[in-house]
Amino acid sequence: MKNSLTIIFILFFGFSMGQSITVSSGWSASVLASTYTEAGSNYNATVSSATSQSLVSISGFPINSSYTVRIHKTDIDWNASLLLAARRRTTGTGGSTGTILGTTSYITLSSTPQTLYYGNVGNSTGRSNVGVQYRISGRSVLLPAKTYQTTVVYTVSN
């Protein structure tokens, strides 16, 4: 009886491995108020981050299992005129038989989670260093000069 209890205990922990997601680096875009000198001038209303501003890594998946990475934002102090978007820029690294799918176009973020990318880990247990780029649009001389903040949230599921 003791042997069967040990086997059940090991199987339980073997199947209860949790998936995890890590994201390196945030982004802060600064525009000096002095750049807006007068109304009617043409200003670049869009600011983009570096190509791979954030690197997303997932782990803890059984070999050959599917995954989905979702993204949304939680506003701290944000103006509705500002639109924050994100897009996948690189495929990262993973198992040789793994896949990464989904659009590489910008997705405008809201409080509702949206699929950023999905795929299969193949002969690996995860995927590392998938590059994500951000873009803010909607800047205007009509926006008060202040610091606007939002948090980008990534989730992973299988």
C-alpha cells in the first residue's frame, strides 16, 4: 500500500506543474511640454518603443502542448485620447518543432485581454525572448502636460 501512495503522490505533482510567464523591461516615453510650441503646428502624434522593448518568456509546459499569450492594460492615470498598442516583433527561441503564430500588427490595448500570439512549444517546455514593441498614439496639444501611467498585463494559458 505504501508504494502505491508514493506513486500517486509523484504523479499528482508531475501533472500539477504550473506555467509561468516573465516579461523583461518596461517602457517610459517622454515628450517635453516645450516641444508643443503653438497650436496648428504638425506634431508627430505617435511614439514607438524599441523593436524588442519587452522580452516575453513562457515556461512550465508539457512537451508538445499549446499555449496562448494574452495582453491587456490596467490604467493608473491615463487619458482616453491616448491609445497604447503592442505587437509581437520576433519569434523568440523554443523547441525545434515549436510554433509561434498570430498577427505581428499592432493591437490596441484595452482592459479586455486579447491574444498577442499563440502556438505550440514542440519538443520544449516553453518559448523565450519573444520581442514586443509598444506604440502610443493620440498625443495632442489639447492634452494636459503631465505623467500618464498604465500597466501592461501579460497572461499565458494552454
